[in-house]
Amino acid sequence: MPPQEVFPRSLVKQAIFQIRFPNLFYLADRIGEFQIKVMKTFPKSQLMQRRQFLITAEQDKEKREQLADNLGDGPTVSIWCFESEKGVKLEVSQNSLSLVSLRHKSYRQGEERFRDAIEFACNNFLEVVKVPLLKRVGLRYTDVGPVPERRSDALKQYYNTALPLHRFPLEQADELRCMAVVRRGNFRLRYSESLANEAGNQNLLMDTDAWAEDVDSSQLLGVADQLHDLLWDEFNSSIRDPVRDYMRKPLEDKQVSVPPST
């Protein structure tokens, strides 16, 4: 695949990578060894305990109590949390490993590559636990793009939007969102769009999530690459040239603004 452009003003606000595996009942005995391996990169650490809780709109008191009884105290899940000095978070539980970054803007190009963080965390983890098969490998990006004006035609000039503007015009909408979950070859893709306000400005939130199931652990990084390429293609087909021009503007330009649509 040809190199993908690295934009100075990337729209990526959050990148998440996760692997899921069968419950590892011995993980608590091995987590110290894993911590030593990643300590230089992720020096901050803490142990969190997470429990289930009930949220319901049920009005009947007896039914609420029955739901609560069915839930019981619920199991307590241990989550070992590690964090880099730059704020990248690495979380490990009995059946998953997750990387959450607000910092990374590029996957395989540039100086700070999300792929490097994925490779480092997963290689060290698999050296310790040696999981042969991963139940799920997933990659997710949240992008926040500018909206020039609160008009349907303006939004269409900037985005190949999936929002049903022909039926619910932007000018009349207090809230708009849509979501689709589809198959793409051997992978699954979830794509959602919604309008959001950030610092008083209206933006388009594009949330894309792709995953593969039953992955041989030796193929993990290659699958992650394919998931990224799938998400990149989806993002690239969702934006138009005015957004690309905005993303190419240098970050040093403090006066940059989104030009009005014509």
C-alpha cells in the first residue's frame, strides 16, 4: 500500500487498540514480570478494581429489586494500569489488553507511531503469557472535524457524510447521529457520525472501529496493519478536499480557521 499522508493538523483525538483473549486465571502471578518489561516506557502504575452496577429505567420497585438480585454483588475485575510520561495508557485485565492514546496522530509514519506502541506492548505481553489464539483484535479512531456553517450544503462540501440530511436538514436539527456495522472481507467495521460541540464550535465526530476475531497471536501485528488500512480508507472516503486543506495547515498557524463554504 502506498505511504499515507501525515497531516500536521490531524483530526484524530483518540486512538485505541485492544486484544481480547480467554480468561487467564494465572495472570495476577505474571503481571509483575510484564510490568518490569514495560516499566521504562510506562513508569506510572496502579491497580484498579471494577465492579458491575445496574442502570435501569424500570419504575416498578419489585422489578428493580429483582434485577438487582439477579446481578448480585457481581465479580470484581482487576485492571492493571500503566501510563507513559506522555499520557499513553496501557491497561491489562484477565481477558484483555488495551492501549489508549490521545497523543498519537499517525499509525506507521512520522516520529511517533501508534504501531510502535502496539508492537512494544503486545510483544512484551505475549512473551510473558504466550497466548496462542486471540479472541479479538480491534483498532478504533475517534476523529473530530470542523463544520464550516450550520447548513446541510456546507457540510456536504466538506464531508461525504452518512447523516440523513435529505430528510433531516442540518438547519433544523438539534442532534444528528447515525451508525452502521458491516462486514468488510474477514473483518467487521463499525462507523458512526454525530454532530458535537467542542469549545463552542460545531464539529463532526467520526468514530470508526474495526476488528478481527480468532487471530493467531503470531499474526497480530499484520492484522493490526490491515485494520488500520481499512479505517484509513473509510476516513479518507468520508472527507473532501476542504478538510484535507485544513489538515495540511501547520500547527504553528494560530490564526487558522475553517474557510466558509461557497
